[in-house]
Amino acid sequence: MPIRINLMSEVLAEEDLKRRDPVKRAIYVGVFLAVVMLVWFSSAWLEYKLTQQSLTRVQDETGLRTNEFNHVQMDLKRIADGQRRLDSLQHLSTNRFFMGNLMNALQQVYVPGVQLVQIKIDQGYINKPGLPDKTNDLGTVMRGRPATSTQMVTLLIQAKDSSSTPGDQVNVYKDALSRLPYFKSSMNPTNGVKLTSLSSPQISMDGKPYVLFNLDCRFADLTK
């Protein structure tokens, strides 16, 4: 039987050992893992950039909406201020003092022997400026107040009592004036009609005695 000798067996064994070398396998695994990490990092970086772009877009939209909101708030404040002014003008037009109503009321007061000599209207206003809204250090908005105007009206009446007993009809006229619906609803409730002066008896040119008296009629203050 012939004997075969393989002279390449050692070389083949050495190559097979190299193929099975664990260090080489580790290198292959390391390279594979590095490639996987590189792919994962690239994917994460791309996702991060896309997220940053989305965040920037959302921030821009939020800033735009914030500016629009601030403009709307300013417009609403202007509208509210304008509405308050319109309400004040409406209040002034509906509650201002009408001389015609006063004259109509005065001619409804009749007391025998009493005659009106002179009337005088003293009308004034006290204006208080408004205060704007303020924000304190804590960020809390302190509400201001709108401007106000207070109307004060005083009616000064001078009349003559030439009744049979001059002076007796003074309080009668004063009470009649106070009971009149126009004065009763418009006068100051605590100090409406007040007698301020009463003269001593005098003699008129026709020889008839009389006294002069003054009434101070204070209307209720109106604030708008």
C-alpha cells in the first residue's frame, strides 16, 4: 500500500489557526460595532438637528403669537378706555344740569305774598386725573383708576316776603320748595335748602312793608 505524505499540512494548519484567531474576530466585531455606533450617532444627530429646527420654528411662531397677543391686549385696553370715555360723555349728557327744568320747577312754587327777586346758579367741577396700571417688582399688575369729574351745583335764591306779616311766609316758601319733586330728588339729602339771610322789615315805594331773604339750595354732587 502506498504512503502519501502531505508536505503542505503544516502551512494549511497555520492558515487555519490564523483564520480561527480570536484577536482577529475581536477586531471584526469591534469594527462592526464602530460602524453600528457611527450609524446610530448619525441618526441621533440628524434627529437632533430636525428637533432643533422644529423647536426654532415653534419658538418663532410662539414669539409671533406673543406679539399678536400683546397688540390685541393693547387694542383691548384702548377700546376699554374709549368705552369709559363714551360712558362718561353719555353720563354727562344725560345728567348735566338743565336750566329749563329748574325754571319750570321754580314757577310751580307759589306762596301768597312771596315774590322771586333774583336767582343765581353757581356751578363748578372738581377733576381728578386717572392713574394708569402699574406692575410691581413681583410682576403683579396694580390696577389704576379712571379720571373722574364731580359736578357741584348751588342755586342761590333771593325773594321778597310782602305778606301781611312780613317774614311769616319765609319758612312756608322754604318748605314748599323742599317738597317739590324736582328739588326733593335733586337736592343734597343732608343740607338741601337752607336759609342764609333774612333782612329787617323795609318799606317799598308804595308804602308796603316787606323783608328780603336768601335761600341756598345745594344740589347733590354728580361724579362721572
